[in-house]
Amino acid sequence: MSAEMSSPTTAVEAAAAAAADPASAEAVQVARDLTFVEPRVGVAKPDAVLVVDGVQRRFGGMTAVDVDHLEVQRGAITALIGPNGAGKTTLFNLLTGFDTPNQGSWTFDGRSLAGRSGAAVARAGMVRTFQLTKALSRLTVLQNMLLATPRHPGERLGLSWLPFLWRAREREATEKALEILARFKLDAKKDDFAGALSGGQRKLLEMARALMTDPTVIMLDEPMAGVNPALVQSLLGHVQALRDEGMTVVFVEHDMHAVRHISDWVVVMAEGRIVAEGPPGTVMQDQAVVDAYLGAHHDTDLGDDALLDPAVLARLEAEATGRQSAPETDHQEEQR
Amino acid sequence: MTADRPTCRPRAGTRGRRLLIFLAALAAPALLAVAPAQAATAATDATTAAAAAAACRPDDATACVAVLVLGAENARVPDAQATITGPGGFTADVTTAADAVAAVAVPQPGTYTVELDPATLPDDAPLPDGAATTVEVTAQTGSTARAAFRVGEAAAAPAPSATASGLASGSGSGSGSGSASSAAPGGTAADDAGGAASEGDAATGSITPAQVWQQLGSGLRFGLLLALASVGLSLIYGTTGLSSFSHGEQVTLGALMAFVTINAWGLHPVLGGIVTVAVCAATGWLQDAGIWRPLRRRGTPLTQLMIVTIGLSITLQFLIQLVIGGGSQRILTSNPRPVTVGPFTLTEASWWAMGIALVVILGIAAFLTRTRIGRATRAVSDNPALASATGIDPHRIVRIVWVMSAGLAGLAGMLLGIVFGSFNWMMGMQMLLLMFAATTLGGLGTAYGALVGSIVIGLVVELSNLVLPSDLRYASALVILILVLLVRPQGILGRRERIG
Amino acid sequence: MEWSRILTQVLGELVAPTTAAYALAAIGLNLHFGYTGLLNMGQAGFMLLGAYGFAIASMHGASVVVALLVAIACGAVFAAVLGIPTLKLRGDYLAIVTISAAEIIRMVGRSTMFDDWTGGSSGLRGDQYTAGFQALSPLPDGRTTIGPLTYLNNGFDSWWLRLVAWGVVALAVVFVLLVTRSPWGRVLKGIREDEDAVRALGKNVFAYKMQALVLGGVMGALAGVLYTLPRSVQPDGMGRSMTFFVWTVLLLGGAATLFGPVLGSMLFFALYMLLRAGMRVALPDGFVSATQIEQIGGMLVGVTLMALVIFRPQGILGNRKELAFDVR
């Protein structure tokens, strides 16, 4: 079970690797910024774009998300990982205004976003994609892109029937859309219905569409899920390219492989809480993470004795209480 | 991801119900009456209604027939004479007055003929050429059947079409010479409120405790019968996600079958009831086998399916009209016998109907909680994919649900038809919206919610009668529905949907 | 001779004001359902309210323009009142609320409580509120024959009314053409597909849905005015069946298409007339009564609606790929 965790990549090595990569200087800068950040839950980042405080979401008796403090570094790729049912997508929904927390606050670029609608969050510059792609299948690829144009006068009912008022903006947006589509190699498909695209292409389209809004932070919910393995590499390349352009990327993933190569920082969630964070190499070495991660994983080999070892459990518990002053509550195994 | 837990305690339901009744009494008039001027006219109307009711006051054992002669601007024409004849050699002469409705109590429910004597009409307001001088109305216990004649130059082309006669007998307030009905389908297929009207206009003067008890009793009765029908609607919604608009016609079908078996064939009511429920259940099976299952196989989206149910509803409506005509029909021909239990006086048939409804509802509850198929039904409602993964065949469950709901709707239709004294082709259509209101109120797709919602709706409908004219009774229930959606969209017992 | 008379009748239906009224109502419904995916099951309520607004305002001395504005305001306010509680909820709530609200309007309209305003169940007679509209006619009095069709120039069932009715329909078509081809229309279609996706792109989905609901509702209200100009305001003639017929018209022509509602309405009424008149002529005397013919006609409408939705949900003009039904 530890085969994938075995290569001991330190943060410094990661930074060096990034430097060796012919990536932009900015990316290296980010990696360096994070190098000296202590891999500890709730740690402050040098330049946090998103700060989450005490966000809780309960469904009935079950606490789906309970995050004390989390900061997301500007201009970095932050991966949010954890087993199924860890609350990653729920946290995503909360932060992007698609769900309302029972309590908690969070700021984006210094402004509070708590209580804002999904649309308002997107307009503020934090744009998300969905786990199950939401390509608008009966619109063409180009229409999908144009739909994302921000502040389009033609989208106001009062002006919409007077085309001469918005034609210039439309032309401008079309140019930009074609440019982005070309980058994602979707330009040949611009007049196809989005429903006719393959799963991977839809993911790309969704990402491209999000770019149309000129976001500060782009939140990708499982961008690799359901994508043909051959496409995964190019998808990861696109994610990195976003960072290199200065965007902040946060993405949810439950597959650790994909995460370690591209992310600058990894946040691990389990049972609604953040159990660890740090550079990919460090985090994945963390025995607590491995245990917590796999302990709740639905496809864990339940025959693993380590999980039943009272000593391990005791240590886990001690670590949990040490990290978070609140006592550990009973979590129900109601996940499906 | 995570199973939600219903957070509502049962108490919330009762409290909510009380609140709703209160809201019904408060909000409905507040919403409906707008300008003070209108309120004033409403008040005068109420007084005239009171005067009319003084002549004949319908209650659970009394039926009234009233004669209206309307001139220009709907003014009542006084001193016109009419003769009412009916079954059992009943005859009565009435003379209209300007300030009151001429009404007489008739000895038994049934079809009465009202003949207007044109010679007694004022010279300036003769009967239009070719207008009928007779109107047939159906008297029912607990209501006033109105025969209206329109006279004077302004009266539009008199052509009492089938629709008009349907209105006359169905609603208890029809017009003998309907104004020009259009050739458009919308006009000919006019729907009408109060087709299944039962209790009389109680909006008179002060409200006595006895009236409140009486309306409570009627409300419970209506609620229980409505619940029979709504539980099926709710089960269908729960297992398939479909809002079936043809469920109303399933209810009418029950009344129709009961009419055929009990009235036309003369079967004993119990035997007739069994045949009715069996036939109705069979239509559920046929529908699922013939329409819904093939469509589910094709993966037809739900919106599309919903419109198919609308098409089916239109088809069945006209089919039923073709069979029984536009008028109303009676299932039991015998005279209803009032039975008093505690503060409630209801007909004997009503008590039976309530008993049957209660037993059947308890039976459904036991079925859903105790039997394997019942539990499987609930599992399919919860999560079809998961249910089928655990070896339940959702198609079989859905088939059972269709059969059961159609049977229940048929039973409800039969009982409603009996309790109301008569029914017509529109009965189910009117019930449908109340059923939707009940299921939405209780929480879409939950069987218990449908029961609670139905009782609420039943009570609202009957209690609103105390403060509102009876032709707004159903409207009050729908107003409540909209208000509840504003406050608690998931319904009384429903749970909040999760996003993402 | 019999058949040529029927053919003339059918032709007459094609240009009848009622056909235009249904077309306009269906255009409004198309904005709701075809372009935005809103399940409005109460279009007849909008129509009835618009008709009441126009008629009551006219009867109380308002000019035609003011009365029309009243009708428009009625439709807009009704849409807003219905939209506020439901547009944030799942689609079928809107369906249930709109159908209920339409019923409430009808029940209140026919209630004895507001007799003085609405005329109760007997409604308002045409001559009480159409005088202002008739007075606007620039046509000379008399009859005009165009092809096989002869109508009075002015009056209830006149060329003037036909001219205005189809003029309004044409304006509505042009307006819908402009707005649906605009970025605004694109957002609506996006909402129809998946409103969460559109929300995630920073659009205020609620506001767009509300705009569409109000716009379509106002068209419904105007359609109600057109519908009642040649006859009377009859609450019972404008109930659920009317809503369902509007749906049939829309789905027949093709939802989310520009000319679908117009074609659907013409075809619907022409076929409906052909069917009933044909039955009257073709079937032996005494075989079926006039009432039964109406009922059989109604049944066939129901069957047509079912068959249409099952076998050709895109209607006559629709593109199967751009079908307006949700695929989720």
C-alpha cells in the first residue's frame, strides 16, 4: 500500500524539479514561497487569496464539513484530496456559493464571500467547474464559450433586441473565445453541439469556458474524473499552464497520483476535516494522512491489520486532538 | 453521499397544521379582497346570500333548488314565476324577488326541472327568442342548485350547449341560456369549479361553534378521502419522479365505474366497490405495461412523460364525457340518512366512507413498513440505483405502485362520488389540484406527507367555507399551497434537497 | 359543395383571431418552456387575467391604450408573484404553482364575491369593453371578401380584428427573433440546459428566469385580450383545458423554434375544424350528436398530444438535437 508513497520527495527537491522544468519563473517563485511554509494544518501562507475560517456544514446529525482554518496561496496550484465522502465537493460548494454552511466565514481577496450567491462568487473572480461536467449540450461549443463572457451588454434584456449596441462586444468575445478554444484544441469543434464532445473534451470545454470569465481563482472539481487516460496528461498540462499565467488553481481530486506531479500544495481532507496539508511530497509521507486517507477509503482492504491496531488508533487520535483543540466527535459511517 | 435524516419531529406537523388553518382564515380574504370598494360589494352580496339562505338552508339532509332570473347587468328580475318539478311528483311554485334568491327545499336529491313562465316576465325583459324555458338542475343534499335564466335584450344568443347544461347540473349554479360559447376548443371544453361541490354556502352571518364542528367533520372526511387518492400520486412521484396529471381522471374513473356497477347494474355497493377497485387497478396495470414502462425503457425524460400524462388526462376526460355526458350522475340512488356522532352530523355513507378510507390508509402504512415489497417500494423511492443494486427490480415495484395507485384513486373516486351525492366528468380534474397541493404540502414523494397534506387541505377547504363563499373553497386551499411553498418549500414532512 | 364549405371553414380558422390569440399565447409559452425550460402550466391564467384587466379597465372608462397597459401590468405582476416563491425551486414546483394560481384566478373570477367587477360565472359580455377598440378601426364599414373568405370590416368578428391580432403576432415573432438570437437568449438557453453551470459563470439565473417568465406572461396576457375581443370574458372557458391546448399548439409546431407556435396554432385549429366538420358530414345522421363530435374531437387532441410528445417531441419545425426537453 505504500508503493506510491515511497519516493521521498521533499519540498526543496520539488522546487528544484520545478526549476529544472522550463516553466515560468513565476511558478518557481510560488514553489519557493511555499517551501518555507510549515506543513501544518491551518498554517498561514505568505500571500493568501482565499482564507477560510470555522466553516461547518451539517446534514442532519452528520457533519459533512468542519474546517477550522485554511489559507490558499495566490498563484499556486492547491490540491484538495481525500477519500470519497471526505467533504471535498461539499467544501467546494460552500466556498463557491452553491451551498450554505451552518456557520463560518471566508474571504476572497480580502472580501467576505459568506452568504453570497454562486453567481456573485463567480463575478468576484472565483470560478468553478463541476465533477459531472456541465457542458451545455444543446448549445454549440462556441456558444458555450460566449455564454461565459462577463459584463456583456447584450445579456441585458433591455438592450438585447438592439444588436447594434452589443455587436462590438460580441465580436471581441468571439475572438477571445476562439483563441482559448485553439489553446485547448477545440477550435475545430466550435460549431458542434457540446453534447457531441467526448468526456475529456467536455472537461476541457468547461475549463476553457471558465477562463472566459478572466478568473482570479479557478476551482476545478475532479477535472480528471472520467477522462480517457490519454487525455489526462494534456489536462494536467493545461492546469499547470493556468498557474503559469498567474491564476490560482484549486482542484479536488481523490486520485493521489495525478496530484503529486502538478500541485504546489496539498490539502488532505477526511471525514469533513482537514487532516494535513503541505507540499505533495511531505504530505504523502505523513503516516497519519496515509492512515486517515485509507482508513475511510471505500475500497480499502479491510484485512489490513494496521488499521485495527489499537496503538495506531491511539496515535491517530492523539494526533487529531493535538492538532485541533476540539475533541474528536463520533463520525457516522453513513457514506455511500 | 450521506443519508439525510428527517429532522422534523411529528409535533411540527400538528403545529404546522394549526398554523395553516389560521393562515387560511386570515390570508385568503386578505389576498383576494383588494379594494375597499370591492369589500363593500362583497358585504352586500353576503347579506343577499343570507336572505336566500333563510328561505332554504341546505344542510346534510336538505337540498335546495333556487331560481334566478337575471336581466341586464346581472340584476335580479323580480316577480317572475317558475315551477319546479321533480321525482316523486314533487312540484313547487316560486316567485322571484329583487333582493333575494327564490329557493325551496326539495324532499330528495335528484334531477329537478325548473320551468319559467315567460308570461310573468316584465315587458322590457322578455326571454330571448329561442331560449329554453326549462332548465334541469341536480339537487344534492347540502347545497343549493341554482337554475338561472337570462332575459332581456342584452342576453346573448341563447344556445344551452352541452357545456352549459353540464354547468347547470354540475355546479349547482348554472345558467339556462349560456352566453355565446365560442367555437374554439377552449370554450367548448370549459372547465368549471364546484363540479363536485357538496356542502352549502356557510358564509352567512356569525359563525357558531356547531358550524365549526360540522365543517371540521366534513374537513376530516374530505381529507381522508383525498388522502386515498394523493397517496397514490405521491407513491408514483416517489418511485418514478413523475407528476401524473392523469391521476385526476383515475379518480373520476372510480366514480364512473361505481356508477356503472352500483347504479346502472344494480350491484350491492360492496360488490360494486370491489369490481370498481379491481377495474381501476387493472387500468393502472395496463397503463404501466402499455405506456409508462416502454417509455421508461426508451429513457424518455420526465418532462416529456409529464406532458404525456396531460395528453392522457385530456383523452380520458373526453372519453368519460362521452360515456356519462356532461351532466352529473349519482352512484347511490337511495336517500342519504344523517347519523350524528358527537358533534358531527354526516350521512351514513360518509361515516362508512371515512371508515373505509381510514382502514385502507392504515393498510397502506402497514404495507409500506411491514412487508418486503412495501419496504422495497420505499427503497426505490429513496434511491432507485441503490435499490436495484440490492436485488430489487425497480420495474416490478413501479408496476405494483401503478396498480396500487390506480386502485386507490378508483376507491377514492367512488367514495367521493358517494359522499358528495353526485359526480361529473370534472370531479377528478378538480381533485387533482387539491392532490397536488396535498402532496406538495406534505413533501413531494413521501406517503405520510401526502396523508398529512390531504388532511390539511380537507380541513382548509371545509373550514374556509365558514368565512368565504363556497365557490372559493378550493381556491383557498391553493392559496395555502402557494404560501407554504414560500415558507417551507420542502413541505411539512419533506426534507431539504441537497445540492452537489 | 359540402366539402368546399368545410374547406372554407378550415381556411377561415387559419386566419381567425382565436388562432392568432393561441399563437401569441404559445409564443409566450415558448419563451418560458422552449427557451428557458420553465414549466408554466398556467398560461390560461395569464390570458384570463389579461382579459379581465383589459375588459374591466375599459368598462371603467380607460382608453384602449391604458386598458392594454393594465392587461400588460396584470400579466407582469402575476408572473412576478408566481416567480418569486418558485423560481429558486425545482421545475415541477413552478408547474404546480402556476396551474394552481391559474385556477385561483378563474375561481375568483367566477366567484359571486366579485360579481360587480367580473360578472361572476357568466363573465363579461364583449360589447361592454370592445367599443374603444372598434372605434380605432380605420377601415370603412361594410364587408370585404378576400378569396373565399368574407367578413365584416368592423365589428366583433371582423377584418379589423384579424389585422390587429396577426399584427401583434408578427410583432411578437420579430421580438422573439431578436431577443432569442441575442446573448440574452443564449443565457436563457444555457439556463434551460443546466442552470448551475450558468450560475457558476456569474449569471444571476433567478433574474433571467424572472425576465423570461414576465415576458412570456405579458404575451399570455395580451393573447387573452386578443382571445376575448371577438367574444366575451368567460372564466370557465379559460381554464386548464386552454393551457393544455396552448401546450399542444406549441409542441405541435415545435418548442424552441421561432415559427413553431404560429404554425402549430394554425395547423391545430385547421385540423380541429376539419376533423369536426368532416365528422359531421361524413358520419350518417343521428350516428353521433354534435356534443359527441366535440368530445371525440377533444379526445383526439389528447391522443395527438401524447403521440406528439412520444414520437416527435421536437414538433414539426424542431431540431431533434436541440430538443427543448431536458435530458437529465
